[in-house]
Amino acid sequence: MADTQSVVSDVKLFLEKLKQEMPEIFGPQTKTDGETTPAENAAPQNRVLYNGDLFEARIYLTPDQEPGVAFDGTVFHIYLQTKDDNPGALVTDWLHKKADEVLKKRTQEWAEKIGVEYNRIVLKDQKTLWASCSGKKNINYSYRIIKMPPAVQDYLMVHELCHLVHMNHGPEYWQLVEQFCPDYKNHRRWLNEHKDAVFADEKLTYSEENSH
């Protein structure tokens, strides 16, 4: 039993070390009872994190209009048909669609620069991974990547595409990453410092007092 416990302990220590060394793989950790995490207070209420910036969200009650979201470059305009509509869910849907559009397009552009081919791209709401690349050349992204600065988004794309050449994290792999993303160490640091904010859900609520 002691040997088994020792092995389990060693595995836990290895995973904790890996989480620090590979921020592009692991997302924020689940809190224990009684703890508060940065994710809970990551973004002010009625603000939307997108492309690395926080934008004001203005919420309107428009009974004659379908629920939806419009972004004008500085403000997210959120239209509710009834007070029961969930503004946070509407923004999440908008972000997911934007991520599907942007990440697929830019991944193809990066693949052409690196000289690799992938099979398909799938966007998910992954809770523990930013992205992954399978042996079948499929790339999975968390749609939440769209909340990051574009340079960090690009780094994650390069990170996964380079696995199509080296399916490991050895020296040759990192040399290839650096060739196409010289500032990758800064982007890895950004991931470590802001992962909780990126994984946090949007805190959006409608009130008649603050309606526009």
C-alpha cells in the first residue's frame, strides 16, 4: 500500500509541475470548498472579454426584436426579447460563432506558412484544455481562445500545428515554434497569468435601472 501511495504522490507532483510548465495545455484548476478563485472576480459585471480587452455591454429589452448580439467595435449591444432571456448565453453564442470563423481561417493561414496539413478543426467548450492536436491530425480548440489577444491566439495555433511535425515537446519542437512565433515565451506567461479570466463565464444581467 505504501508503494501505491508513493506512486500516486509522484504522479500528482508530476502533474502539478506540468501545469506550471505547460500553461497552453492546462486551464484553471477547480477550487476546493471555501476557496475563491480569480475566475470568480475575473471580469466586472456587464463587461465582455474579447480579443484581450474588456468591452462595455449594453443590454436592451426589445420585445419586437429577436434576441441577439451586435458588436460595434467598442460596445456589445445585447437585445433581449423578454426579461427571461439570458444575456450571458447570447454573448457566449456570439463568441463561439466568432471563434469558429476566426480560428479556422487563421489556422489555415498558419498551416500554409508552416507547411503542414491538418484534417479538421473542432471547437468545444473545453474546461481544462485550450487546444489539442490528435494523431489523426485533428485540432481541437476551446472557443474561449477568442477572448485572448490575437497574438496569443496565434501562438496557440502555431503550438498545435507544430505538433503535426513533432508530436512531442522536445527541443526540435520548440525550435520550430520559435521560428514562427519568436515571442512564444511571453505568450505562455500571458496564459499563466490570465487563464482564470478567459475561462470565466460572462457576468451579464439586465435591470430596468441600467437599461439603455
